[in-house]
Amino acid sequence: MDFQNARFEFAVGTSAGLPFSDLPEVVFSGRSNVGKSSMINRLVNRKALARTSSTPGKTATVNFYRLGFCRFADLPGYGYAKVSRAEKERWAELVEGYFSQGRRIRLVVQIVDMRRPLADDMDMLDFLQEKGLPFVVAASKCDKLNVSARAEQDARFAGLCRARGAEYLPFSAMTGEGVERLRSIILSACR
């Protein structure tokens, strides 16, 4: 099972256009600009497979990447983004449609910014738990904190995850921290 063979398959803008789920799926979820696309690029060891931007809200579709043994689904972000209300409503319908279609979801990688988790992040964790979806919490941008702030956030996230029965791992697309552990979790989930 190789992460290097990833390729972009397609992008879907409405729930009616979602393809049949014929492979195990690993879903990347999180708020706008949390680093979902950067995480995918780091996992597959490519610089620009998934498009990244410093502007929140650039991923406006569900983007699918095929790895052979599974498919990655990069969801639009929730929360802050400078887009119209109609566009935010379309994203919400798309994401809700994705999760309600009985897809072969093997793992949701719920990405939160280690520096500032938001109420929306906690709501998403509650949603995943209520739906009974298997998930791991990946705290991105861990390299941007000093040692004491990092220790404080590590303890906070570990407690939040333990209470929900989920694994927590710090992740940095810049340094590679957490990459091997997350690859291992993905492989186990897709077997």
C-alpha cells in the first residue's frame, strides 16, 4: 500500500454529483485554512497534488484523490471564509450530503488548528461521535507554538479526544511531525 501513487480523480460541487463509493474512503475535514490540503500533500509526499492557499475557502468542492488502496476526500472547510451566504449554504449541503450517503468511510481525519480550536471544531467532533464514524484528531500547525504553549494544548487536546474515544496526534506539514503515525492509522483503517 503506497502513498506515492496518489492522483487527483475529480472534484464535485453538489451532493447529487458525488460518485459511487467503490473504495474505502479517508475524509479530511476541518475549518477553512486549517491545512487539509497541505496535510494531504505531505502524506503523499507531493508539493502540489492538492491545491493550497493562504486565503480561507479556496476548497469549494469535495476533491477526491485515488491512492489505489483507498480514496482521500478533501472536504470544503467550515467557519470563516470570505464567500457569499449562498456559497456557504452550498458547501453545507455538499458536506451533509457526503456524510449521509452511506459511503465507505473508514476514517475521518478531523483537523484542528492546535493554536486555536473553535466551537465549530468541537461541534464537528460531536457530530462524528454521534454518527459513529471512526475518526482521529490531527492538530495541525503544532510547529508554530513555543514549548509551554505546545504542552498546554497537547494536554487540552488529549483530554478532549480521550473523552470522545478518539486518538489525538500533533501534525506539522512543515516539519513532518505526525506524518508516519497518520499514515499508519490510515493503513490500519483501510485494511
